[in-house]
Amino acid sequence: MRGWFAVLGLFTLLVAGCSAAPSELSGSSSSSVTERAAPGGAEAQEGDGCDPASGQARLTATFNRTADCAADAVSAGLADKVKLAAAGALVIAAVVVFYVLAQQDLWLRVVALGVLMAMGVALFFTSEPGKQLIAYGQDSAREVRKVVWPTRKEAMQMTGYVFAFVFVMALFLWLTDKTLEWVLYDLVLGWKR
């Protein structure tokens, strides 16, 4: 049973995004993860590393660490929400200030707009979604550098193929349209022009 507590504790820590040393979950390094039976088929004796009370205490400690990690994640999520709300408020304030300063010179309005917008964008990039967006952009730039671009000759050939295909399709569709028009209006309906 003790092995299941250790597996459950590790799984809970992984889900919560925290890490704990395996020795914290399994007790001393000399004890086995599975229960050991005493001679004669009896349960393990106290002091041989399989004390149920100590296993329960370790499980409780594991769940307490998991709860602490979950609370940290919630507070980090709340901080990100506050940052995103403040960034949005700064962007809205930038637009409002631009129109409130309608009587001022244009350069002053543009500077106020630019400063408040820059502050909002900078605040957004300090939040977790902003950091993820930066990482996505860096990954995209890295992937673009891996692309094998065609030579000028290959690009011209492919462009020529596309133009030729478009011309042939346009000709085919025009001929199909005129043929159906002739069949329906002249032959079927008898409307001569």
C-alpha cells in the first residue's frame, strides 16, 4: 500500500507543477517502496520502515505541499489577471486621453497616446500570456531560419506554373459557361439572340 501512496503523491505533485525529492515521499532510502511481510505471513513490524502512521504522515505532507503549490498557482493566475486588466485599462486610457486632449497640439496627443500604449504593451509582456507570446514569436523565428528557400530560378518556374494553370482553368470555365449558356438558352428554351 505504501507504494501506491508514493505514486499518488508524485502524480499529485506533477499535476500541481511542483517537484519533490523521491526521498521525501518514500521515507528513508533503505526502505523498499513495496510492503514487506514479516516471517510467517504477518504484517511488517514497527521499525522496519513500513509503519502505516509514518506513511499517512508522508501522504498528508505530500497533499499539504500540493495544496501550497495550487495556492501559489492561483495567486500567480490572479496576478496575471490583474496585469492583463491593467494593460487593457492603459490602452483604453490612451485612447480616452487622445480624445480628451483634442484642444491641445497634435504632437502632445500623439505622445500621450504612444506613452500610454507602450506602458500597456510593456505590462502585457510581463504577464504569463505575454511571455508565452514572446516565446511563440522566438520559436516561429527559429523555424523560419530552418526553412530552405527556393532559388530564384525555382521560384520563377513555380510562378510560371501557377500562371499557366490559372489561365487554363479560366479558359476551361469560360468555355463551360458559354457551352451551358448555348445549350440552355438556344437549344432547350429556344431563346435566340
